[in-house]
Amino acid sequence: MSETARRTPVGTPRRAGAPPVPSHLSADTLTRARQVIALYPEPRSALIPLCHLAQEQDGWLTPAAMTDIAGLVGVTPTEVLGTASFYDMLHTEPVGTHVVSLCTNIACLLNGAAELLEHAESSLEVNAGGTTVDGTITLEEAECLADCDRAPCVQVNHRFVGAQTPESFDRLIADLRSGARSQDIPDHGTLIRVHRSTGLEADPARLASERAAMAEAQAQRAAAAEAAKSAAEGAGGTS
Ligand code: FES
């Protein structure tokens, strides 16, 4: 790493010049995005919540949305893609309105997950990883979803729907397609933390004071470490 890059303060936008004006995210999404950014000491820390907001709008992270997010948090679109593509919950390609995740890890495997997945692929006429022709369901095979006591575990848009049998799975799919589960399973699965419309604003004065306290604590730790180092060197020289 060059000396210049090493000295670049944390949080310095990597994009040179003025950030581009967002052109894809809706006014409502932008308002929420700015509320979320205000919660963090550094705008780039809001990158993942903003990805969830964009996913709520479009169902997946479109290149245009990633460009807007990059401008909002001061990174490049490639960095947004690099981060988003690491996480299963963020979709960098189009998906169905409902992403149905079947866990096939050990506890679920021992409770019929392989058979359930085979049934799902057959009844939906799509392989795991694919989307049904009508665009309503994307079926995916998942690693442990941390709901092992209700195996075989199924999630729809990140909501747990409990253990499923082939019969209950078919009823679940019918309910999703008819909209009967739209209250408890929103389209595209936005997380409630970023979906809420109140309680997101941070008090600027409180943020400033917390940042100042953080900086002072850092300076004190650095001074203490330096003093300890000097003392150790002094002790070594006199022994
Ligand atoms: S093994 Fe399936 S949820 Fe843990």
C-alpha cells in the first residue's frame, strides 16, 4: 500500500469530485437512505442497509441502484457490488417475488430436507437456484438457517415459516401466489430494521459528541501505548 493511501483518513470518499446525483432510487427510498446514513459515523457503514432498501424497491440490486448507493456513501459501484455479492441475502441478479430457501444442512437433512427439496423442484418445475416461469418463486438451497429445531427449515423472503412437509409446502406456495401471506411475508423480504419509517433519525449533536468522545478515547489509548512502549524501552536500556 502506498504511503498516500495509508495516510488517507477513514471515511474519506474514494470517488474524486462531486458525487453523482441519484437517478434510480425513488424519492421515498432516498429519504430512508439518508435517514439510515445519518445513523452512522461514516456514510460507507450504511452500505449494506442501503442495499436492502434498494432491494425492497426493485426486488434485486440493479446496476443503477448500486451506482446510486455508491454515490450516497462515497464508494465506487464496484465496491458496492463486491460487498453485496458476498451476502446471500442480497441479490445481484433478478429473483422472484418470493425467495424460498430450503435448508439442507445436517439437522434438516436428517429430517427430510433432501426429499422436500426434490418435491419442491418437481412441483415448481424449477431446479434450486432458478425462478419459476411466472416470476413469483425463486427456489434456493440454503445452509443452516439457525432454526434447526424446526427441521426441515424453510424461509420465505427471510421469514421463517416453520418445518414443512411436501403437502404443507404446496399450500405455502399457493398462499404466496394468491397473496394470502402478504401481511407477514412482504414482497422481496425487506428487513424490518431498514423498512421502518420512524425512529431512524439520529440527533446530530449527540452524534458529534459521541464521535468526539470516541476520538478522545482513541487518543488516550494511543498515548498510553506509547508511554508503555517508552517505559519498556527505558527498562531494557537500564538492565
Ligand atoms: S440445519 Fe437446517 S436450520 Fe440448522
